[in-house]
Amino acid sequence: MKTSVAINLAALACLGFGLSAHAECAFPKAPATIPDGKSAAEPDMIAAMNAFKTYNEEVTAFAKCLDDEASAGGAQSMALKTMKTKKINAAQEELQAKAKLFNEQVRIFKARG
């Protein structure tokens, strides 16, 4: 009985280490808000632009992190490769969608002045 408990604890510890290594690639967060181009001040638009530049860099770093993680893992199952691809695609799709919304507000802002 003690042997099976020790084996279970060892298995849980290995699983925990595997999960912590995987958790290092944090999914990037999009900027919380997009200024309204109709009423935003120029400093607000510039701050948002800088936030989107940072967000873009975070998405790129996230993709690289997942690639590095996959390379370090050696032989990988097709399911893990598919999951990595889905995570990268989700981050890039969210970035594109948010950037599109921001760019619409930039056009509105520029049309004001």
C-alpha cells in the first residue's frame, strides 16, 4: 500500500512539473479598452497605439514560447502539436480583431481633425 501511495505521489509530482513548464507561456491579454475615435484626446490614442504595439509583441513572444516549448519537449503527439497551433491561432486572431477595431477608431479620430 505504501509503495502505491509513493508511486502515485511521484506521478503527481511529475505531472505537476509538466504543467508548470507548460504554464510558462501565458496567453497574451488584449488592451482592456479601445478609445472612442469620436471623442478621444490625442494622448489617449497614442497610449492605445503603444498598448497595441506591446500587445503585438506579447502575441509574437507567446508564439515563440510555444514553439520553444514544443521543441524542448522532443517527440510530440499530434494532439499536442494541434493544441499549440490552436493557441497561436487564437492569440493571432484576437490580435487581428482588436487591431481592426482600434484602426477603425484611429480613422474616425483622424477624420475629426
